Amino acid sequence: MSEEEILFQQRIDAELKVEPKDWMPEKYRQNLIRQISQHAHSEVIGMQPEGNWITRAPTLHRKSILLAKIQDEGGHGLYLYSAAETLGISREELVQALHSGAAKYASIFNYPALTWADMGAIGWLVDGAAIVNQISLQRTSYGPYARSMVRICKEESFHQRQGYHIMMVLMQGSQEQQAMAQDALDRFWWPSLMMFGPHDAESANSTQSMKWKIKRKSNDELRQKFIDQSVKQAEVIGLKIPDPALKWNKAREHYDFGKIDWDEFARVIKGDGPCNRQRLQHHIRTHNEGAWVRDAVAAYEAKHKKQPTRAA
Amino acid sequence: MLIDKSQLKIFVLRLADDALVIAHRLSEWCSHGPSLEEDLALTNVALDYMGRARMFYGYAAEIAGDGSTEDTYAYDRDCRDFTNLLIHELPRGDFAFTMARQYLVDEFNLAYMELLQQSKDPTLAAIATKANKEGLYHLRRSRKWLLRLGDGTAESHNRLQQAMEDIWGYTTELFEMDELEQAIVEAGIGVNAIHLHPQWKQRVTATLTEATITVPSSDWAVTGGRKGIHTEALGHILSDMQFLQRAYPGQQW
Ligand SMILES: [Fe+2]
Ligand SMILES: [Fe+2]
């Protein structure tokens, strides 16, 4: 290790935040760019499955909440792109990496939102899993990332509550509505658990990330926390978690749970999820369709900057 | 002159339908915006109009006093019952079309809501005051977009010019008054839209000129929204919007 690297690690160990102008190992920078941009892309791609239901929301109240929620997610994307930009990469480059497939987004968004109950399941479980992860990231070592997490977490808990409330109302409704809610849970449960990533033993980026305190808690710890909180929430409203192996373990004081289908995880990441193509193509198409608008803004600004300003 | 409750309700529903239908069109931009920033801004405007629609529907329900709610008006009526002005329901088109429509409607609404604030009906006056505040921001934004698109690139200029040509004939209806609205005006509750036209025309002409866009000729006009004679686009809005309420009637959500 170079002297710089030693000093850097000492600062990390002392819980000091790394700021954009500080020296940092190139791998730390690359690792962060990967993680923050993946997070940003997830916020933005995540707007699609929910956006798919705005025009069909069942009441005006739900429609307004959903619109505001999706708008928040876009806002999260913006803060996170800015946080990534402090590491010396442009938003255009980040978006290009998404379009080329070099950068990833959360695989959960490759599942379709088929019924209204999916708006409930996504808010409750997907935002719920995101919060568990993001709360731990409020203490991440990179200052701009940590601060954006603080801001984002406040909004995420509202997202989770509105999703859970959708599920609750459905469970108090007709048999068809209850079945709709259960079906959404059945489809989104396992993919939500996969959101935390592979088991610690198999997680490629984890060890170094933990040492640099980019990550503060391991995938398995976070997943367990999420399971423990969700089981109770499901019970309260009469939903059944689709896992026959789920059982309270007194000794561990956690729920034991069944085997996660990592083959499916790999399949969906690789591109064979139900919506991978549509999600990416939607983003690319929208980006390309917006090109003439962005060009117009640039042209307008260039024209109107050139106008001579006379000194007084 | 006095008006009866059912007349007032019809009038309020017109304003509600206008707001809901344009909110729907704006909300279609979510995740389709030309940039992430603009995506969020369009959603903001959609949310404002949605809020306005809900206040008007809520008030209509209160006037009716028959158990109607904001949702029964939005979800249980068919195409012929909706009385929005047609300009609001036109498909969103490209970004130039959406902003052209928005600008024309924003100019109209700001002037309209400014006067409606003086309505003798306190609920309408209060809604108008809120709408007026939002409207200032909406107009500043849409006007700025007209300048950028009109005086941007050749492509953006042509798209905006085309959009104006395609929308222009739907603006006539903004300034029409029927007997009912006349009575509402005479009761000191509504706004005489006819009087808004000269100033609207003047302001729109000034903006279009600055944006290097030719003001379209007023040689065509389509009207009928207040009578429930819509474009075919409205039925598709409703089939999307009302799907769940129609498929699972009478449920809570
Ligand atoms: Fe988010
Ligand atoms: Fe969220």
C-alpha cells in the first residue's frame, strides 16, 4: 500500500467522510461510480412499472399519490446522478453506460406490473427493501452519497407506507381484491429478497466495499432485517408470505427462510426477465426522442448568450 | 339574478372536467420526458391540475348532496357526460404539441382564474386563488418553452409551428358562452370568457412573435365539448382511466 492509501484507510477507519476533492484510490472511485450510478439508474428505470399505472389508478386520490411518488423517484435519480458527477463523470456518460448495458439497474424492475395490487407490492416491498439498504448507506464513507441517502430515506418511508396501505385496503375488500393482493405478493416476494444481492460468501464486490465503508452492512444482514420486518406486516393484514420454510428461529431471533432461486436471479440479470428489453428500450427511445428538445434548448441559449451586452 | 343548484353543479363540473382531462394528458409524460428534469416538471403541472380537478369535483359533490364523490364523477360517467373543452383532450403528441397546448391554455386559465377569484361563491373564489398562484408558475414555464422551441433549431421551430396550426382551431371554444354560463356570470359567480379574448389574443401574438412563430389563421374552429360532443380521443382516456372501477364496481381502493 502506498502512503496515500494508508492515510486514506486511516481516515475511513476513523469514520471521516471522503469528499470530492480528497485524494482517493482509483478503485474506490470506480467502485462508487458503479454503485451510485446503478442506484440512480434504478430510480429512473423504476419509474416505468409504476408510470404504467398512472392513467389507470382506481381513484383520484391514489392517482395523485402515485404521481407524486414517481416524481420523487425521478428526483432521487437526479440527486444520485449529481452525487456520481462529483466523482468526475458526466451524466451523459452515465446514461450512455446504461444504454450500452455496461451499467446495471435493480433487476426487480424487469418484472412487469400487471395489476393494481402491484402498485401496493412495489411500494411496500421494493421501496421497503430499498429503505433497509439505504438506511445503512446513510453512513457510507463518501460524503455526497451519504448526504443524498439521508434526503432520499425520508421520502422512501412515505413510499413504503402508501404501498402497504394499498395492500391493506385490498385485503379489506372483495375476494377478488384479496386474491389480487396475494398474487402480487407471491410474484414480488422472492425478487424483493434478491434485491439485496448474492449471499455474502458469493458477493464479488463486498469485501473491499466493506473495508472502504462504502457498504456498511452485508447483503445477508440486510436481507434478514427486511424479512423480519415484512413477515409481521404481512400477517397484520392477512397476507401469506409464499415461503413454506419460513419459521421463527428462537435461538437466532430471526426468521429462517427457504432457498432463494439464484438461477432465476442470474437469468433475469442476464437479460431474460419478462421486461428487460422493454425497460431499456423505453429509456433509449425516450432519450432519443428528447434529443431535438435538448438541441433546441442549447441552440436557443447559444443565440441569446451571444447578444452583445453593452457596458454601462 | 339567482341560479339554482343544478346549474351551479353543471358549471363546476365543466371546470373540473377541464382540469382532470388535461392532468391526464400531462401525466402521460411521466417517464417519457425529454430530460429527467422536464419529466419532473411536467408531473408537477399534472399534479396541480389533478388537485384542481379534485377540488372542483369535491365541490360539485357537495352541491349535489346525493352521495356523489369526486370519484363517481371521474369514474362513473361516460363520454357524453364529460363537458371539458376539447383542447384539453387532444392526444399529447410530441413535446412541441404538449407545450403549445399548455401555453395557450395557461394564458387562458391565468386570466380566467384571476377573475374567478372575485366570484361571489366563496368556494370557487378560494379554488381560483390557489389555481392563480400555480398558474403564474405554469405560464412562466410554458412561455419560456415556446421561446426556446420557436427560436431554437429549425426542427424545433417547425414542430412548434405545426403544433400551433393543429391546435389553433380548438382555441375558439375557450371563449364561447352558452345560456348557462351567461346566467352564472349574471349571478356574479362565473367569468365572461368572451371578454378575455382580446387580451389573450394580444398576449399570445406577442409570445408567438417573439418565438418567431406565425400566428395561425383563424379559418377553422371545432367546438362541442360543453355539450359532450368530443373528439374520439376522450373515449380512450376514459377506457384507461375507468378500467378498474368498471371491472370491479363498487369497491374501495
Ligand atoms: Fe427512490
Ligand atoms: Fe421510493
